[in-house]
Amino acid sequence: DQQVKQNSPSLSVQEGRISILNCDYTNSMFDYFLWYKKYPAEGPTFLISISSIKDKNEDGRFTVFLNKSAKHLSLHIVPSQPGDSAVYFCAASAKTSYDKVIFGPGTSLSVIP
Amino acid sequence: GAGVSQSPSNKVTEKGKDVELRCDPISGHTALYWYRQSLGQGLEFLIYFQGNSAPDKSGLPSDRFSAERTGGSVSTLTIQRTQQEDSAVYLCASSLIAGKYNEQFFGPGTRLTVL
């Protein structure tokens, strides 16, 4: 039973345009959400996070939106750059155990120059 | 080095053999995590350590899997009597302390192939 879902395995976007990566979760106990980025042959690196008390968090070109009622979050990258091409993992944790981070299957983003 | 290191980077073994994977966390990080990523799947939580103790072992897939951490630093993940379904990339991460806002820093992973 996948608690964190990323239904788009891949996404292609033109350079300069907006990339929108979506994530859905099923566990209503989740209250902290993270996005990680992974290049081939490297470990994931932390990108941005959001607590459930917020509905938006912004860091430069990256913005995460959280819709608690829909159990949905999205990562917006604008403008997209070729260096953003990577696999993006959505992840979530609950206050019962913040160290047990549950990851989604990932979305592979390709930014076309 | 400044980051999390893992060894070996690649391991090919025969079904039924035991393997040991090693993780060196960032110096000073007290929390350490093990995940695995099977082909086409997300990262699957296996176990985490706070210091040398493992408060949550719930992710270990079977009793063939075990992990230990000594001296609050290096950790080893041992898989006994490996099976083909154990083939995956095993990732280790560390964070300054355990808990909500502590970013996990990942190593490059060990790719395990069981023939």
C-alpha cells in the first residue's frame, strides 16, 4: 500500500517554462512533507519542505504547495533550467515518527534546452 | 571527506551468500538511516539509528536483514542468505540529530546485485 504517490513517472518541460510535479498521500497523520532531487549515481539531496500548518513555502525558483483537504502537494519550478533535469521524490513523515520518512516512487523531469 | 560515504559502491553476489554494506556518516551526525531503492520504486525505509540504538526497525524486510552502529559513527547493514529480490540500491543518510526539521544527507548508495 503506497502511502505517497507520484502518478507521473516522467515529465518533459521546455527551458524557461514552469515545471509542476505532483504528489498525493493517503496517510492523514502525515504533517511534514519534503522534496528531494536525485541525479544519476548520486544520493538524493534535500530541496524544500513544508509543514502542514502552511499551505505554501517558497525558496528561490522552487515553491511547494500543500492542499491538506485533498491530501495533495505540488512542487513548482520556475523558470525551469536544464540543470533541473533529475528525479524528484516527494516524501512525508508523521509526528508519531518524524524519522520514518516515506518516499514516493519519483518523477523524472527532463528540461529541454 | 565531508559527505556520507558508502562502500562498496557495487556488489555482485551469488544467491545464498551473506553481504555486508558499510556507511560512514557525516562527522558529528548522531542520526543515521538506511533505505533501499528497488528498480522503478521509491526509497523504502529500512531502519534508523539515534546514536548506537535503533528505535525503529520496522522497515527491515525480513530477519535476514540486520544493522548495527558502533561508536555512534559507522554503520553496517548485513543481509544473510541473499535472495534475488534483495537486488537494489541501498542508500544511507545521516542527520545532525533525529527529528522533524533535520535534513537527511544521503550517500551515493551501494548497488547490490544478487545472481
